[in-house]
Amino acid sequence: MKLLRILGIAIFVFTACEDNTTVTENAAVGQDSIVLNQKVKSGKTIQVTLQSEPNEIVVNWLAYITAQDEIRNLENASLQNVVEKAVPLSKIMTELRSTVPEQLSSKTVMSRLVVLETKTKILEQLTRRQTLDADKVLVIAKELPQDFENFKLQLNELFLKTPDQFEIELDDRLDSIQKANEENSQLQLTPKELEPNEFKVLGSDN
């Protein structure tokens, strides 16, 4: 089943790339090669490392893995690359939003996915125009990597403990420590009573 899903995503990305060939050619008409070779100036993207809980979920989320790879490719892409990837990227983000695992579904997560989907759809529309607006395309391509990191940040925040949860956890730990101390005190051996003939008081003649 997992193999079939992987093949499914690969097929729709490949098909989208083919569908976008004509779009790319039309958008590129009249464009100077120097313009098309412009690089996406992604700036300094604040990277977010997923915590163990959400990471265990996304490793089996094929749409997430595909989207992450495509977003990473944008950081070193040329304008020509962005135009070629616009349609498949839009379809990938739609797939990402529509296949969110139940454990990760929340209003904040969905709002971040809507941002990603909306921007990639705008990107797709821009590349379908006969005259390509290079500046607008590059601006969106620059913003998408940080938008994806913001989405990952929301995934992490789903698993952050609330103050009440921290207090309960602290109380549980204190109770465990107290219980362990009580058990240790009961196990301690009492000193053996010394017989009178086992010691002699200093200064005594007896």
C-alpha cells in the first residue's frame, strides 16, 4: 500500500510537470535568458527541527516528505526552475492539506497549510500568464521556504506541555521521590546493640 502511494505521488508530480511544459514555454516567450537564470534569494530561513512526537508521524506522511523536498529545492532554484515547478508544487500542497494525519490536525496547522496552498496557487497562476512577472514569482518563491518552516513550528507546538501539565508532571516526580525515600528509610539496618562487656568507659577502674 505504501509503495502504491509513493508511485501515485510520483505519477501525479510527473504528470503535472508534463502539463506545465506548455505553460513554461509560453511564459518564457520574450524573456531574456539572464532574467530566467535569476536565483531565488531566499534570505536567511529560520530552520525548525521537528520534535520526536511529530517527527514519528510525518516520516510516514508521503505528501509531507514530497513537499519538504520540493520546498528545499526552491532555495537554490533559478526563475526558470520555479516556473517549471509551479504547477506540480501547487498540486503537492493541495495533497498536503488534504491528507493531514488526525494526530496533527488543528486550526493552527491547517491555517499554515492554507497559506502554503494559496501561495503556490498564486505562483501557478503567475506562470500561466503570457508575460511573466519575474519579480512577483521570485518574491513568492523566496517566502515559501520560511512558510514551510512556520508550518513545522506549528506541528511542534501541538505537543508542547501546558503549565498545568508541567505541574502535574512535577507533582508526580515529587511523589515518586518521596515514596522512594520512604522505602529506603525502611530498608536501613538499625545499629546492633552493643553488649556491656563490649566496651569500657574511659576513666573507669571496673
